[in-house]
Amino acid sequence: MLKVKDIETYYGSIQALKGISLEVNEGEVVTLLGSNGAGKSTTLKTISGLLRPVRGTIEFMGERIDHLKPEVIVQKGIAHVPEGRKIFPGLTVRDNLMLGASGRVKLSKAQIAEEAEQMLELFPALKPFADKLGWTLSGGQQQMLAIARGLMARPKLLLLDEPSLGLAPVLVQEVFHIIRDINTRGTTILLVEQNAFMALKVAHRGYVMETGKIVLHDLATNLLNNEQVKRAYLGTTKAARRQVVG
Amino acid sequence: MDCFLSVVYCNGFRQWTTDNGQRSVDFITFLQLIISGLAMGAIYALVALGFVLIYNAVGIVNFAQGEFIMIPAFFGITALVTWYLPVPVAYSLVLAAMVVFGLVFELIAYYPLRNRPFLPVVISTIGASILLKNLAQNIWGAIPLRFPGLFETGTLNLGGLRIGLQHLLILGVTLILLILQYLLFEKTLLGKKMQATAQDKQTARLMGIPINKMIALTFIYSALLGGVAALLVAPILNVTKDMGGPIALKAFSSSIIGGFGSIPGAILGGLFVGVIEAIAGKYYSAYTDGVAFFVLIAVLLFRPQGIFGERIAEKA
């Protein structure tokens, strides 16, 4: 479904990605692990078109997309839920949801409104706040809204950037439950997560990044038992792992 | 208490008195001042809205906003005086020309610099302002021109209260325009997309919102507001290449007084400055133009975020 080959991305003169290659197959949850500054978010931004790679190619459903604008890429079927939720603070929850379908230009306003109502049914925690402004929501509610808004694009591939960041442990569990649920309904997911243990629990495969390069790639179950990954991201003791799980 | 108005009403709602019984201000005159102040304030509000919408959309102050009034005023003179077009046709033509003007302005003064920091863009708008003024002088000359208004001399007499019809027109049209704007921004998906673009451009792009189109639409709408303001105010002013400057400066002050970036703030700030200016002009006419800036300094001293602005605190 998604083939990223040898991409190199720069912030000005600083090279953030140094030849990243990865694949995501239809129906999978693939996770990108790595410490801060490894280039995980940059990889997602490059795929969704917010950053343009200097070298390398990105193919989605057999079509080159590395030269396209983000507003075109979302129409191709890739929705990016950015780090920090990025809810439109001055718009209501319902408006935020409706804007998530902006790339589906053939839909009428009435159809979009109807789909927003259906989405509120799928995310019952948001329903009582449908007419509240985005900034009034809690962090957990904003994350639910960000994911729901991403789904309004009816994506084939959902890019999730740090969906559990800053959330209380009980909400982290809920977010990962939603991610699994979305995948079960047929949406492919590329997940960037600091919470490596939870991410590998929900993912089929994982890539480990360090300073702009992919240093490890394996099935999620293998990565969970990989000593190198355990030491770097999961902790080796039960106490450390409990801390990660929350 | 001897100098303060006690708001004792007498003589059949005709005048206020002070405690010592001196006649202070004729109430009818006062009402007329308020209405003419609101009318001028409505013009400031329209121009202030233009400032704020562009600022919210692209994060820059458009220093050519005054020329968004001057250019349509000259367009109007050409259409009405030179071409002798009927008023509805001429007005429609001016507004249509402002749609093109807003788009061309955006494409030349903003779009090529869209990925640069704000300073080059601001300088670009200053350059555009100078260019437009010189262009206007070359085309229409340096002598002030008279814009034939619909009712610039007519007045409505309501039991002694005489209101200029042009002032009523300004208030009526501004009110309709504000209602239409509210409907556009709050009830249509296009308006929500424009709001989303103003709030977070990067996320708006991820939603599939064509932000460059939204920004171009914002410039067009701002130019249209200038066009409407020009058609309303030009009949009560002389049309010169410099006519937009003072209006834009006062409108800019209004938007800061209201809270820069706030749409209700721009509207109320404009009305406030218009009324204060009218009242001050009655008693201290030499300082009429300075009043807006005096109020601005006072607001910046005591409430720097403006009436509707949010306080920006530095994090420790």
C-alpha cells in the first residue's frame, strides 16, 4: 500500500531523514519507534506532504505522491493526525469533524454533517461536547476528536503521531483500544509512538529509528522480545515495563 | 458636583443640565453626534475588519489597507462621472473590480513572499501602498475629486433630530454586511474553512483545505469591504490619493483598541473610535484626528490586549 524508499528530508541545512525506507501493507498496523529527534514525526510529515523529501520516492497504492501537496495527498486516502492533536480551538467539535472531510470535495454539506453525526455515535465520549469549542476539551477528548476528525477523511491509511502523548494512563488504554478498533474496521495505520510497549502490542510490525535512519525492522512480537529494543525503549525490569504500560 | 452632569432631564427631552442649572449640551445635538459618530465608526469597523481578517489569515498587517478604500473611490468616480453609468451598474462594477483588485494584490504583494518571515511581506504591502498612490495620482490627478453620493445632502428629520441620509445608509449597509459576514463565517463550510486556515494553516492543509485559495478569498473579501466602505464614505469626503491613510490609521487603532485579531473587537473598536471622535470633534475640533490615537495610547497603557484581546503572558 505505502512504499517509502530512500527518502532524505532536511530542515534548512539540517538533515533529519538520512535515507528512510519502509513499507506498510494493507490492513496492517505498523509502528515507528525511536527516541526524541530520531525522525519519526518528520517521516510522517514527509509522507503526508507537509515536508518535501530532497531525495527518494514515496508510492501510495502504486502512485508516486512525494511531489504532491498535503491537501492532494489526503484526497488520495492518507489522513495524518498530527502530534499535539491540533484541534481548531475556535471551532466547535462538530465543525472540527466536518472540516476533516474537506478533502472529499464531492460530498455536500448535508452529507458531511450526517457523517459527523455518525462519527459522534462512534465516539460517544465526544457527543455531549459536540457544540463546545475545541479549546474547551480535555487532552483526552482532544485526542479522540483528532482521531475522529482524521477518520472523517475516510482514509485508506491513517498516520497517527504520538496519540498517547500527555494522556493519563486510563486514557492511553482507551486510545489504543480505539486504534485497534479502527484497524479491525479495515483502516491501515502507521503509528508513531513513544509508548513502545503499547505500540508493539497493537502493531503487526515495527521499525526502530535512530538519528534519521532505520536501524531495526521486524514483527512486533519479535521486537517486544528483542534485547536491544527492551534495553532502549521498554526497560528490562518488570517495574520499568509497568511504568511504560501505566 | 458642580461641574458634573447629573443627567437631569428637562425641557421635553431637549437638553441636559448640570447641577448648577447651566445648559450643558443639547440632547438632540448629542444624539446627532452619536449617530454621525457611529456612521464614521462603521467605516472604521469595515476597514478594521479588513486588517484583522488578513492578519488572522496570514499573520501580517496590510499597510496598503488605506488604498483598499482610495482605489475603489477613484473607480467609482470613473464609473459615475467619466462613464456616466447608472448608480447600480457603477456600484456593481466597482465591487467587481475590487474582487479582481484583491486577488491581484494577493498574487503580487503576498503570494510570492508567503514562505518568508512577516517583515518582507509587511514591507511589500508598504511598497504596494506607495505604488498604488502614485498610480492613482498618474491616472486621476492630484486635485481632490468629488464623489457623487446617493444622498449626501439629504437629511431625515425625526422630531428635531436631523440625521444625514448618507449616515443612515452607512449604518444600514454596514449592519447588513456584518449579518452577511456572520452567516458566511458561522453558517457555511467555506467560512469554517477560512476560519480553520486562519487558526492553523498546517493542520488545515492536512484536512484537505486548499489554504492558498482560502487566503486569496480573504484578500478578496478584505478588498470588497474596502470597496463597500469607499462607496459609503467617499460622498462625505474628498477623493484624493491620500484619502485612505487617515481612515486606515484610525481603523488600525480601532482594531487594537478592540483587541487585535478579534472580529467583534474590530467592529466595536471602530464604532467606539467613531463616536469618541465625533464628540471630541464637536468641542475640540482641532484635535479630532488625534482623538483615536489618544484613546489608543490610553488603552495600550491600561489594557494592552484591547477590549476583546487575550492577555499574552510570558512563561516563567
